[in-house]
Amino acid sequence: MKVTGFTFLRNAVVNDYPAKEAILSVLPLCDEFVIALGNSTDETAELVQHIDPKIRIIDTIWDESIREGGRVFADETNKAIAAISADTDWMIYIQGDEAIHEDYLPIIRKEMELELENRQVEALLLKYKHFYASYDYLAESRRWYRREVRIIKNLPGVHSYRDAQGFRINDRKLRVKLIDAYIFHYGWVKPPQGLQGKVRNFNQFYQTEEWIEENYPVQETFDMRNADRLVHFKGSHPKVMAPRIGAANWKFEKDLTKETPKMNFRRRLLQKIEDLIGLRLFEYRNYKIVK
């Protein structure tokens, strides 16, 4: 069974993404790893060049004219997929602000081996923990996706979909198996000003500059609009994240679980139903769970 990891990166250093940690978190599962390295203006190239001999880098140029719906992210992801060796059985996708806890690696390996010859399963669906503001808080609400495809069989027609959050095969949804493993998402872990910069930089690939200035003007205060609802995180982080977490130099005097904005009635009602019975009504699913 051959396994190839892949990702796309650009300006990971200036945007303070844990790109190196993301790659290191999945390397134990991989025989090789492909990085679509965009035309960065910072030290991203130097960051990833000497991580591990398994890594193969392809240089890319981002098409910045593709703003609608974040399609440039899918475009870059597909460049990485195109460079994956034909004899690869499973592909593991990790974004530059994600990581997999080492406790889940044996589970993932076992599931890949178990479903390798099962044609009904085309991908594995992983659960998510979305960290927000600091490494001590999780964003938990309908605003944040619960699951996503991150492990895919190397089948003809597989491609990144929309803004690279998920995948499809020849424009149909993948048949997936939900497994008991989590992706830790750190893209929203930043001090107040850094978080605002994240929002502005992120939206440049979805919206016009005028829209960004109108909806997210530069300000000094901490903006919780994207949080919706925070809860305390009580588990452990991946070991590869330890140096980064130890170097975090911002603290919040207030309990941020009490600072998040109030949800509207509809979202509050649907959230209450989910909290009580575990069912997320009207959930968007870019996949079909078959097992």
C-alpha cells in the first residue's frame, strides 16, 4: 500500500500558518509528500525545503484573477494531485493550518488497510476540532464544519472541489467512510490583530477589496464575529505543535466562552437540537457516507 501526502502553500510564514507542523503530523503515514509551492514573498520555500527527504516540491504561480468562491485554492490543490505518483493507493490531504494528532495515526493506517480493496469506499471522512483565538478554545457551532474528506483513493477523476475544502470524482460526491479520527484546525488561532489580518487576507480570495474594507475595516479590537460559540479545550495537542504552542505570547484576561456574540433564533434552535440529540439538521455534505 503506497500513501502520498499532499498540500498547497503560499506565504505560510507571513500568515503564521503551522505549515511545517502540518506536514510533520502526517509524514509517518506517507511514503512521499507533494507540496504545490506557490509564488511566495516570504520564507515559505526555505521553511519546507529541508523538512524530510520524502518531500517533493513543485513550484506554482497562483492565478490571482480567480477570486470567486476561493477557486484558486482548488486550482492549487489540483496541481499537487496531478504531481502524485500513479502507483499511489491513498492520498492524504493536509492544509497548511491543520494537523493530525499522533494518537490517530494508527487508526488511520488501519482504516486505509481495511478499505484498500473495497470499491464502495472511495475516501475516508475525518472529524474536526476548530481552534479559535488561542490553543485553549474550540469553536463549536453550525458555522464550523464537523467533518471533511482528507484521505482519498488515487482514482481517475478525483479533483478538489470549490475552495479546496473537499473533493469530488468526475463532479459527483465521493462515497466515504466516517472514521474515529480528528483533524485539528489551527487557522483561526491568532492574537487579536493577527486574527483580523487572517480574516482580511482570507477574504481577498473570495471578495473584492471594496467588500473587505466595508465589512472588515482595520481596527484594534478583538472581533468575535466568526466565532459564534467557543468552548474550553480539555485535551492534548499533537506533539509536533508543542514548540509553537509554547512560544504563543498572547493571553486573554477574560473567558472567551462568555464573549462570543449571541446567535439568532434559528441558529440557536438548531444548535440546541444538535446539542441534545447529536443531529445537525440541514448540514451541507460534499460526500456520501456509505459505511
